[in-house]
Amino acid sequence: MSVRIFGAPPRYHQGPGAVRDVGRIARALAGSACVVVDAGVHAIVAGPIAASLAEAGVRERTTSFAGEITYAAIEALTEAVRADAPGLVIAAGGGKALDVGKGVAQRLGIPVVTVPTIASNDAPTSASYAVYDDDHVMVAVDRMTRNPDAVVVDTALIARAPARFLRAGIGDAVTKAFEARGCRLGTGVTPFGTRPLLTGGVIAEAGYRTLRAHAAAALAAVERGEVTPDLEATIEACILMSGLGFENGGLSLAHAMTRGLVKARGAMGAPHGEQVAYAVVVQLAVEERPDAEILDLVGFLREVGLPVRLAELGMADAAPEEIDAVAGLTMSAPHIPNLPRPVTAADIAAGMRRVEDLTAA
């Protein structure tokens, strides 16, 4: 039996006001930091981070990031801060700022601390970062040599963000239990390039159970701008459990389908979390799960406002050739072996049609 790997951030901090601990956390890693802040939240987080670093005696240079995460943008930012010789990158904001910060840290060979201000996906805990072209077409998913050295999740900040971001995070996280099952039963590997250990699947399953119990109430809390136990549990599931679940449990058809959905009429404009929430329903259909099991998941997704039909993704009245095109592009994803049995594009198209029939009512 081959060697298998489990990977995770060394430290994960979560709670209201957690951003005030960034200085203490950074000081344990380096004496100077390059702080990359999402331009959209610069006014909210740049000041508290700078104050925390100053109190801890960590020198910092803060730069705002806006625009697309391209290789050119990563290289330009790397060269802009190289002369300062920072010992650490602190990336704060949404997924773009976090990913460009990871890219810079990888090129400089220094640690990175992620400070998410939304919970729309599990990028804060992951070693992966997505790179796009100027037209927002993904060109690669690169990986750092290790996970972020610390993840700092201020739940008070996330409670202030629009609920649509948390809803997308719930959609992304829901998939991980089903995808880890598919990877374990199939022949695929995790992002570490090895067969999954049991632990990744256990964490992914715990994340799904947590979302079933708390996600609806968490969305209501965000609508009120309140931090509640339900919100704390849901954020933990969306960022920590989801991240550990996919990196150590593996991905499967739900994420493979984004290869087709990002190019599909209407659906291409839907958030990633909505795309994969729909796609995990298709995964169950392709796996030939019973109708009752599929409809149970559909009921939960509808309860939290996530799409379960192509029309709800923006692709109304999908033509047969459009469904076939999505299925065909899905087959190009590396996660296709992560299923209990080999599948074809025809199997995926049939699963999509089955979901359309099941969810018509």
C-alpha cells in the first residue's frame, strides 16, 4: 500500500475580534510582513491589522489588491515587495486577495497568514490558489509547498458581509462529504497526489452534518448582522472542515462539473458555490442513488436558497445539446476517476436530465 498524506494549517483562529490577534500570530512567524488587502475591504481591515502588527512590533507594508488574479499580477506584486524582504505575507479579504497573497508567498518562499472577510469558500485553509486570465477564465490551479501557516477568521467581520457570500460558502462546503465518498470508493487521489486517509472523509462528513443543523439559522443571523453559535458553527464548516475535507478527502464530480458550467449559457455567471451545489445533486444522480436520497439533499439546498436546477443557475430551457456540452467538458476534469464506477459524458448528461425531472415540482 502506498504512502498517504494528511495536510492542514498549523494554526486556525476563529471568533469575533480575531483580527486583533494578527500581530501576535505574525510575530511568532516573522518580524516583518507584506500585507495584501482586498481593495473592497481596505477601509474595514487594513487599520486593525496594521494596529495589531505595530503593537506586536512587526514591521509592515500594506498594499491594496484589485483586479484579476493573473500570473502577471502575482509577478508584479512579488517584485514590488521583494526589496522590502518581508518575512511573511498576510492576505486579507475575499478569495482574490487571499490567492494573490498565496502566489506572492510561494514565489518569495515565505509563510502566509490568511484573514478572510467572507466565508464564500474554503480557500483560507487551502494550499491551492486559482489563476485566471484577464477575461476571468481559469488557466491553472497552483499549489503552495504547504498550507497557510495560520488562518485568522474574524466572525464579526463575516457577519457584516452580504448573506450571498455565506450562502455560496455553504454550497461549496456541502459537496465535500459526497465528493470524499466518491474519491474513497473510486480510484482518484487528493490534491496531495495520494489516496485519501480516512480522516479527510470523517471531517467532510462532520462538515455536512454541521451545515444541516446550523446553516439556515446562520444565514438568518447574517441577515441581522449578528454573531451566533449557529453562525460560528457554519463558518467553521465552510472554511475549516470544508478545506480539510477536500484537501484530504478529495474532490469528485461536483467540482469536475465546473469545467462545463463556467462555459454554459447563464450558468457561467453563477457563483462557484452555487454551481457545485447544483452539481452535487447531479453527482448523486450519476451514482444512481435512490430518488429519496437525492430529494433529501434537494430539500436542504432549497431551504438555504441554493440552486438545484439549471434554470436556477441562469440556464433556463436548457437544450439537449447544451446539456451534452456541459457533460462533455466535465470529462476533462482530473476528478472524474473519483467516483464509485467509471462514467462517460453520456452518464453525466443522463444524470443532469434525471435531476431536471426530479426537481420539476
